[in-house]
Amino acid sequence: MTVSAIALGVPAFAGSIEQPVDDSVFVPAPPPEEPMRADGDWTGFYGGAQLGYGDVTTDGAADLDGDDVIGGLIAGYDYDFGQFVLGGGIDYDIASIELDDADTLESVLRLKARGGYDLGNGLLYATGGWAQATADELDSSDGYFLGAGYEHRVTQNISLGGEALFHQFDDFDDSDIDIDATTLQARLSYRF
């Protein structure tokens, strides 16, 4: 009789002793954050700041030299065509570069075009355009600049970069003084 009682009782223990899961209270995990795109679509507006070094030399009626810190604000728009990126922008830098105690370069405004190669999260580019420099004694004068730079995305919206520019201002403010300026700057941009 004990064997038959055990045999009859075994099926009662065959099921799980855990409570069934109620699917009505199941909360799905949040979707993972969208990773930064490896193809680095550069299309869109950007704004930010730059800071670096400026070296100024003159020749003509006066030979004056000076170098110091230069920095300011940047803004622009880029369009990514796949492998190539074209864009335009504006930079405004403030400086206090003394030219042998005779004058001081106070600011540089640039309207620029740039074109480069899309490296995914990197952008290698050439740039150039119109520039206007303002000095304390000589007022302001128009010129041009040429240069190159590299920008790298560290997040989907933040990029860091560097840019080297050569500026030429001939006959600055009708003074018979030609001004050459070279700037090397680090750039931080927020891409919208």
C-alpha cells in the first residue's frame, strides 16, 4: 500500500513550485541609446569657439612683428555629399597682438568656404575666403585667407578640431603696410 500511495502522490509534485509570471506587469527594457554613426553625416549647422596663437608680420612702410593669443566664436553650415563635404561659415576672433609697440591687432572677421573629405567621424578640409582685420592705429582693412583643418566627432553633436590659416592684408588701410598673419587654433563645435 505504501508503494501505491507514493506512486499516486508523485504526479502532484511534477509541476514547478514557482508562481507563474504575470505578463500584464512586464515592463520592457528601454531601447539602447543610438550609437554615434560611424559614417559621420556632417550635414547641418554648427556653432562654437576657437582659441589659439596668432603671429603677425608687416613689411612695406614699416616692419612690425608681434604674436599672442587669439580666439573667438565660430558658426556655419556643412552639407555632406557622401565622400565630400562642402560648407560655409563665419569666424570672429578677438586679439591683442602688439606690433613692436607701434600698433595692436585687435580682431579678425572671416567669411569662409570649406571643402573636405569625409573620413567617417573625421573631416579633413581646406578653407579660404574673405577676412577683415582691425588694428588700433591703422583702423581696419580687407584681405583674404587660406588654410586647412581637421575636425573629429567625439559624440553625435560635439566635435573637436584644429585649423591653420594664413592671412594677407595688402596696403593695410592705405598705409603702404602689408600685413601677413598666421593663426593656429583649436576648435570646439556643437553640431545641431
